[in-house]
Amino acid sequence: MRLCSTPPVLSSTMMTLSAALVLMLTLSGTCHPVQQDLQGGPGSSSGGVVFMEQVSRLRVGFNWRNITCRVCEAVFTIVDIALLTDTNEERVIHVICEACIRLHLADERVCREITELFRSDFIRALQESYLWPSEACALLVGPACGKFDIYAPWNITFPKVPKPPVTPPTPPKPGSPQSRVLFLTDVHWDKEYAVGSSADCKDPLCCRNESGSPKWSRREAGYWGTYSKCDLPLWTVENLLENAARTGPWDWVYWTGDIPAHNVWSQTRQQQLSELTTISRLIHKHLGPNVTVYPAIGNHESTPVNSFPPPFIHGNKSTSWLYDTMAKEWAPWLSQEALKTLRYGGFYTTVVQPGLRVVSLNMNFCARENFWLMVNSTDPANQLQWLVHILQASEDNGEKVHIIGHIPPGLCLGSWSWNYYHIINRYESTITGQFFGHTHLDEFQMFYDEATMTRPVGVAFIAPSVTTYINLNPGYRVYLMDGNYKGSSRLVLDHETYILNLTEANHKPGPHGVGLSHFPVPDPKWNLLYRASEAYGLSSAYPSDWDGLIKTFLNDDEAFQKFWLLRHKGHVSQPCKETCKTATLCFLRSGRYEDLEQCDLLNGFGGEMARAARKTLC
């Protein structure tokens, strides 16, 4: 029986558009660490970062680059006309579903479910947008077709207050108090995780009952997790929290979102809220009522994934269903004023300790994959302007500020990223920490003074994921910061990364320690993978230290290869050479997306690296 029927009135050209739309919908909910070509040079056809390798891993057989700008623009003109009536809306959805199946973009079930899930929100956003066909195609095909950030360039407004003189940070006096902060990100709990199921399947997410049984020579899902495109069972998440509770105490916790699994084609609002509630209460239970947690919202919290309309979208299409539940579950941790802005736009600020304030940003308002930004991408919810107001008040009051969020700013839309970079420059003496997740990897991105682009003014720490997705050990981060005393810089002094080694955890040693059994370790230990100061020889973890480390990587390949291993939480199959190394160093230096594009072009990657970096959006 055919699941989708194709009305004969729609032409084959519509199939081309449908393929592009389905690719955007299906891939916007996947997350892959940036994959580098390990052999090709900058001038080779396969050099740089090859995003299509990621696509092939999902068994996607359609190459979206085959769509020319002219064809795409013609097709979007047809769609604009077709969407004028509800009847034709049905036809568009049918042909998208059919294209997904015929082009083998995903399994029939996944095609059917994801088109149904996305249809209402995506079409509503398209109907309300003012995108010209060239701008829509810039989103789907690439910048050669035009500019997606259609309201760019736009600028936030700064108060007419001179920037205070900058004093370079100095290490705290010996014996000064330190704060020990637990950092969690990208949990991605899979409620349907099934031990013994196939870890190699055709769906974007495996290790589930629907993944089937492993065939001969195929891998199976391990008890504590699996090196594959699999998320985590709940007992592994609980084990992490139990371990974290034992290794405390914690002064406070930062938690930057992405709770649900990567089964983005079959999620419902009820499921998303249930998982949000479950994980929030588990964190509260295991870490205790005396530890305050400061959460940030990830792109997977909503359904459809990445769907975060600005606050002026009301009714059933708004995100109030999500924000209201967050406010309810996070009320024990946040002030009433913080809960108010959380309900409004998914962001907030609150005082952590006297002299230290945290700002939690909703980074979905900067993400290209948030298709609601087709309606208006100019500072959605006035979040950045609000941030400037908070930072100016903190500067006036002598407060230091930490910024937390999910998506790193260097992967944001160009204008949003540029404005954020400008804010970091203006308030470099006030903003003493930036903490993000999302890529699932252990990395960072630098910010430099805008006048010369040589003096480091900030660093965005990007912490490794709790989840294994894809081919990773589970992990979490600990930040050691200048502590709670008068005159504290509140800067990061060092950080540690802890992992659960799945090779050891999933196989209990046999008799007398000889051989391996197929039984998991009952209560595995989460081990320290590395401490930054020891692994990299850093005297501190100030922006200047991380800038110096990048320069070390340029000349010391052994040091870089160590970083490459630690970046993947101790589980990587091949070294990173030549163009891979160049691309990685570009990423580390690029705290704004514009710099990533420039580095891309200067090194002859032809736009591939920047596009692939964006596709790490999980």
C-alpha cells in the first residue's frame, strides 16, 4: 500500500523542490560531529569538510547540490502560488512525502511521519514570511543563490557609555577561594533504547526496538551505551548523576539543554514535556535541593525540532506549551523575574552569588535551522538588546557575568553572530565566562578585539555531550573558577572532562581478570579523561592561554593530535591531518560565523567547511 499519493497536477519540478524541503526537514534534526576529509588538500575536490559524507551515513541518496539556483527559484515561485489554498497545501505535503520515499531520503515510515510532523509549522512560517525565492533558495541551496539573513545587516544599540579601560587578568592569590561548577549538556535520553538491538540501522537513530536485531558481524546495543548513532538509556543518565553527586559538592550547575533523543520524526509535545520533567526532576533528586541549577534551552526541546517561533506568534503555534512547563519545573532554581522572561522567550538572567550574574540565552533565535526566522530574523524577541541592557547594568554595579546557551555563537546566523561578537568586545571586562554545548564535542571558539583581530578578549567553552551520539563516550565537564570573594575575576581557571569508557563499562572482566564477558559492569566508574592545565601545559584558562594553545597547535602536531583525541572524548579512529587540521583550527578561531566563512575561503575550501560546521547543529 502506498503511504503517500502524488496528485498528477503537480509537475516533476515540484519533486525537485520537495527533495530540498525534505532534506532540510530530515537533516535539521540530526547531529553529526564535523567530519574532515583526512587525505585531500585544499585544492582537491574532496578536501576540507565534506558534509555529503554525513548525508551518506544517513543513507540519503539525494545530492541537494544538483538543484541549481534558477530551478530552485522557479519552484519556490510555484510553491508560493500553491500555498494560497488549503487544497494545494495538501498536495504540496503529499509530493514532499512521495519525494522523500522515491529518493530514499529515509525509510517510508520516517518519511511519512516527519512530513506530517513538520507540515503545519513549516507551512505556517512560509506563509507568514516575506522571503523572495532567491532568499528561500539561499537557505536550502547555499549563499550562491542569495542571502538568507534577509533583514541583515541589523545592529543592536549600545548605551552612550564609554567602554572602561581593560585590565589584563592576573591569577588569583594562592589560597583564594575557588568555585567548582558542574556542566551538563546534550543528554539526549532515548526512552526506546533497547539493549541487544542493532546498533547499525537505516534510520537516523539506532539501538532501539525498531532498529531490529543485529545481523551477523553487526554491532549490538550495549547496556550502558553504544559507539554508534545511538542515544542513551535512562539508567546511564542516572548513573552519571549518581556519580556527579558523589564527586561533589558543587557550588552550582550549568545545564545547556537538548534532553530528548534524535528520533525527531516521531516526537510529540506530550513526549517532549514528559522527558523535560523526568530529567529535570532526576537532576534535582540526585544533586539535592541545596544545589542550584541554571538551565538553558536546546534546539531539541521543541517539536518539530528547531521550531521556535518568536513571541509575536500566538496561539497553538507559539512555544508557550514548552516555556510554561520549563518555568514550572525550574521554579525551585530560578527567581520570579527570571521565570517571567523564561515564559516570554526562553531566556533569563539571575544572580548566582553576590557579584556574579548568569545570563541564559535562547540560542534557537540565532539558528539557521529555526525555520520560523524566515518570518523575521532581526533580533528575535529583542534578546540581544535585552542582553546589552543587562550587561550595562552589571557594568554599572560592578558585577561579573557568565553567559550560557546551547548553540555556540560562531555557528549562528551572520548578523546575530556579528552583533553578539560586538557585545563581547564592548563588555569584555564584564563577561568573564561563556559556556555552550550542542556540537557534542570538546572544543572552544575564540573572540578577538575587533580593531586588530589579534588580541584575545574572550573564549566560548564548548563542552562535550552526555550522549554517545555519534561514536562517542558519554561525558560531562567540571569548571574550576575564581571563587566567591571580593575582587574575584570569576574567570575559568581550569576545567576537567569526565567520561564513561564504554569498552570497559559494557564488558565485565572474566575470571581472575582474564578475558572479557558479555555482562556489563554493575556500577561503572566515570573517570577523569584529562585536566586542561595538565594536558595542554596551561598556566591558567584565560582567553590568552587558549589563543596561545592554537598557536602551539600550528607548530606542534603532537599537541594537536592530543587535542583531537580529547575533542572526541577519547574515542577517535583516525588522526586529523592537513586540511582536517586547517579546518579545525579555523573553527577554534571563529567566534563569529563571518570569520569561519573567511577562513573557509582563504584556505580554498569553497564554502564546504562553513556549511559543514553549520550542520553540526544537533
